[in-house]
Amino acid sequence: MGQRTVLVTAHIGRENALRSARFVADRLTAAGISVRSLAGEFSSPGAHEVPASDAAAEGAELVIVLGGDGSLLRAAELSRPAGVPLIGANLGHVGFLAEAEPDGLADLVERVVARDYAVEERMTIDVTVRRNGTGIASTWALNEATVEKAARERVIEVIIEIDGRPLSRWGGDGVVCSTPTGSTAYAFSAGGPVVWPEVEALLMVPISAHALFAPPMVVSPQSVLAVELIVASETSGAVLWCDGRRKVDLPPGARVEVRRGALPVLLARLQTSESRSGGFTDRLVAKFGLPVAGWRGRTWEDAGKHA
């Protein structure tokens, strides 16, 4: 087998992330694995610096991300075109996409060295912006694409469409179009449902809509969602944000189309012995601090084992 290579990237604004990145890089190098780092992030004797371009992850086995969910979303821009899995160590706040906490870095490295991880696909969305039928921008997102007002004191007026048919019109702060992965991010804050990651679906969640009918909606992954800005509206401008990272200014009358992405994002998971649904339930409890005291579970099964 050829030389194993791992790209290690870190949140450059956090000293603890840079220290952790050096620790991970040194451990991987000691295990005989070639380590890449992004130019200008951190230095390690065994790490080879590469530019932060689409080629940074090419040929790598894995991308290890030290930071929060924002750092992982940034790293997804490098890993997705290369088809390389991401694994995150949470050094931020919630870190919902991360697989390890700071005290689990040594175990994370050991599991990577032993190839003791599983890879799962996460659905993405492709986003196209049109004006008068002409495409003016195209981008993608792992979590969500959000059409929102550009000025705090104004609202935007939109018509939403599902599969080529108009559904409703309202004024408000905007609309979130989300993947199941993004259901615990902005869509959750806007009142949307939590969708388990193995469920294939698209979500549309209004943000502070002034309308009788403006519920969060879950639709088929084959559906095409569209948000049209009302041309005659005298409200201020609107913007499109994808994963809170990629921004497109939207002119009056712009149309934003959202469909299932052609390329997924690959995530590496350490809990290979657990079912994915059970693992996600435990993740919800841990990340949101949900109260589960008093749960007894399937106690009759345990009783049967000892009968």
C-alpha cells in the first residue's frame, strides 16, 4: 500500500486549536502517516504546508478539523470536490458535526491510525440564482441556503415555490432551505424540525414570516425549492448566505432555486459499533443537554435475559 496522507486544519483564531493541531500532526507523523497543513495555519516539524485550494485534500485519506462547526464547514469546501471524508474535534461551542471533544484527541488519532472509523454521506444542496431566467450565480451548502433581508429595519417580500408551483407569499425576515444535517443549525433556531441525518429530505423554514400559512415544511429530496423576491416590493435588498460562508447579493426579482446537491460531503464517524440513529439521539442529548433522568428503557428485555 502507498503512503497514507492526512490533511490537518485548525481554527487559526484559537490558540488551543493550533496546539491541538500540532499534537495531532506530531502523533500522526510518529505513526508513519504523512501530514499536510494549510499554509499559514500552524507549523509542525512533520507537516508539509499546502495552499488552501481545491487541490489541498486531493489524494488524502482523511481531513481532520480542529475547531467548531464553522471550521468544519470551511474544511468541507476543500474535502467535497476531492471526495475525502472529514472528521472534526470540537474546540468551539456546540460542535454538532464534530466527532471528538478536546479530551479525546489521543483516542481520535489512535482510531485514525488503526483505520477504526466508518464513512457516511451527508446530503448537500446546489443553489442557483437567476434573474429574468438568466443564471447569475451558483453555489452549494452542507447545512443551509438562506434568503434573508439585508437591512435590519426592513422586511423582504417573497413567493415560495415547490416543484414549479407557487405555494404562498409573505413578508418577513427570510427563508431557510436546509438539509437534514442543517436541521440542527439555522433551521432549528428558526423553529424547524430536527431531522435524523439518514432521512433524505429538504426543509423550507420561514424566518419571522407575517402570514397565516408559514409553517416549516419537509419535502422530497427530489423536489426543487424556489424563493422569488417580489419585483414591485419597496423593501430593502436581500442576500443569499450558504452555510454562513458564501454570500450573494440578490437584486429585486431574483429567484433562488435549491435542489439536492450532486456531490455529498463525506463524514468519518468513530462510533462504528452503534446504529447511526442511536448515535444521533445520543448526540442530541449530549449537545443540547436534554433531560433524560428517569429513563428506564426496555427493562423487560433485561429481565428476560436473566429468567
